[in-house]
Amino acid sequence: MEWISVNDIMPKNNQNVKVKCEFRYKDYWHAEAIFKDNEFIYSKIKGYCFGDATHWMALPEPPIEP
């Protein structure tokens, strides 16, 4: 998977993504989010973006349980 600029294309509605943040705070420069209604909604467990999102990439599909 490669990073996609938010200037090129945005994710599909309700798509789970990893987001690269505009600003780095300590070791935090990315977060997981869902793209919903034209905005990134960040997971409280998987981080928060400091500043605007600059890039995103789709998360892989979860494994299928037997």
C-alpha cells in the first residue's frame, strides 16, 4: 500500500484508513481513522492527528475467522 495525497483523491465514505498528520508530536505522526461525511474521524485507541491530514492509505482487510 502507498500513501495517497489528500490533494489527489479522498477515501470512499465509511472507509477505514491510516492517516499521515501535518505535524509530528514526539513519535506520533499517523493515526487510524474512518472517512465519513467528508472528514476523518479518528479512533481514540489508535491515535489522533495533529494538524490536517496530508496523506492516507487504506487499511488491509481483517483476517477471515474460520
